Amino acid sequence: MDIVLAGIGFVFTSPLFVVAAVAIKLSSSGPVFYRAQRAGKGGVPFVMLKFRTMRVGADAASRITAGEDDRIFPTGRVLRRFKLDELPQLLNVLRGEMSIVGPRPEDLSIVEEHYTSWMRETLAVAPGITSPGSLHGTMLGDELGSADPEADYLRDVLPLKLALELQYVRNASLTTDLRLIVRTVLLIGRRTTAEHEAELVDARRLLSTLG
């Protein structure tokens, strides 16, 4: 199903690929795509594609991007707002490296340095373009301070985000996937908010048992 959906998605969004590529080239010098080292299924490294939204070389300053990060150029901010920077990951799905729905792939170095045994359980399935953790990401990102967003992320955001992802991994089903896809589309269209309070309550409860 992933390959079929990704193929259909790529065909229908191909005009957006062209528009985004031109807009990036006009707004910022450098490549159209950002290639990020991420941990795939089983922790196996792969290169995740995104439309570039930050100045070239800006990722060296921090592995985490805060909402108002001044490294993001104006067109990149628009792409991020509507999640269009994630569209190239349809190509990752077509290559068999990702799924449409699954835990968001984390920075490889963060996995190697900070993942505990229960966090690594989220690596049991292929990473996805959308997930409960990514849908709550904007709200969770409010926890990131400007002084040291990476420390804030590792301490305050990552554990809860991975608890949300772990809930998905342990209860994944076709119905769950379809619901997450619909939620993602509605969020992009701004017809709903990301927050599902019951989902967060369950994740916090799970997190309290994991230590």
C-alpha cells in the first residue's frame, strides 16, 4: 500500500515539487534538497530527503530547529508551515526506506547518543512521513527555548514524542494508519488542530511506566 500511495501522491504533487524547487532557488543559494542522515528500521542509516528550508551549512549550529529559528529563510518558513518540505520523502517511500505512516526518523547521532532500550523499540518498524509524534510536533515544539533548543528537545520533547510513537508501534493497524493520514491532511489544510488530548494523556501515562 505504501508504494501505491506514494506513487499516487508523487504524481498529484509533482506540480508542487516544481513550484517549491523554483521558489527555493530564487530565495536562497544552494541545492533544492536537504539530505539528512536518519535512523531507519532497525537503526539502519539512510538519507532522508527534504526540501531545503535553511541556509546552506546552517544545520552545523544545532541538530534541532526551533519554530522561530533565524536559520530558516522566508520561503523555507512557508514550506514548513504547510509541511511541504516533507514532500520529497515520497521518494524515500518509493525506495523502500520509509512508510507513509510510521515513527518519524530521528537524527542518527541522537539515536546513537540518547536512545534508551524502550526508545529503540520505535525502530522496529519503518519510519514514516507522518505519525502521532509529528502531528503533535508543533505543540511539543513550544517547549523549545531559544537559548539551547537542542537541550530542551532532548529533555522535554523527545521522551514524550517517542512515547506517542511507541503507542503507535504497539497498536498499529490499517485503521490507525488511515486515521493518521486523514488527520495529517486536515492539519495541513488547517481545518483541525494537531492536539488530541486523550492521545497525549495515554502517552504521558505510558512514559511514566517506562522510566
